[in-house]
Amino acid sequence: MEIVNGKHFSITDPQEVSTVIYRINKSDKSLEDFAPKYTIERLLYSEELKGDLKKKTFFVDSPKEEGEQLVFLSFGKEKVVVNMGVLEGDKVRISKKPMPIKFNTLYSEEETEYKEFRYTPNLQRPISIIDPETTEEVKPVLYLDKETNEVRGKCKLKPYKSYFAFEVRDMKDE
């Protein structure tokens, strides 16, 4: 029998909102030249309906003793609310005010490919593109860029549709 060390916590979403949560992982210093400084990991969850509300229980495997930084993305009809949070021990603290975010919109009236991804050796990427209707990530197709000899990814985006893209980085990186 395998024993899993982890924590869980629950949130409640109204009917027209769907929240997903990511854990922020800092890359090993020895990989900084080849990998993004931060990677993200989407938390798994279970969901149950309670009247007009959705109770979601999120799971964090092997949380660090010093705590875990979390990003909460709540997708509504035409907007995304972004909050930061911290899991410390058995408590989750969420920022009281949504974080101001600098962003670009990915929108096209033609089917297109977005090709500007750089991958780490374990294929985690620093940029995530999410379909706001389903809250699922748009999965890239991997290819070898023969000019740079790097593994890259490209995502097919549907025309007349909006997507949410985000990347975690330090403020001083801008």
C-alpha cells in the first residue's frame, strides 16, 4: 500500500464561476540557465454540488514545511479573477484583494498557432494557455526546432475565441 503525504482544503464556487488552483514551484538554482525560474502545477480536485453552489476540494501532494504559494484563477462569464494564496500547515490564506495583472489578449479571427514556448528538460512550461469556458489547459504539440536544436511547443487556437494565458515570474524580471 502506498502512503501519500498531502493536504486538502475546500472552496465554494457560485454556479457561473469555476476556480482552478496552481501551486508555484521554484526551479532548482542549478537549472536556472536552462529552465524557467518558476513552474506551475495544477492541483487536482473533487467537486460536489450543494444546491446552486459547487464545493471543490483541492489536494496538495507533499507540501513543503515552509508552505506553498498558490495562484487561484476564478473564471466567470467574461472575466478571470486572480488571487494569490499560501498554504501553511493546515491553513490556507488567500489575498483579500485580487492581484492587478498585466496581460495580453490572445484573440484571432483565423485559426492560428502560438509558438513561443520554451520547455524545461522535464517538459514543464512557464506559460499556460487556458480555455476560459472549460478551464482546461490548451495542450501543446511538441516539435524540435532545428535552428536552435530545442524542444518547443505549439498550440492550436480556435478562431473567434478568447483564451487566458499566464506566466509566473518575479516583478524584477520585467
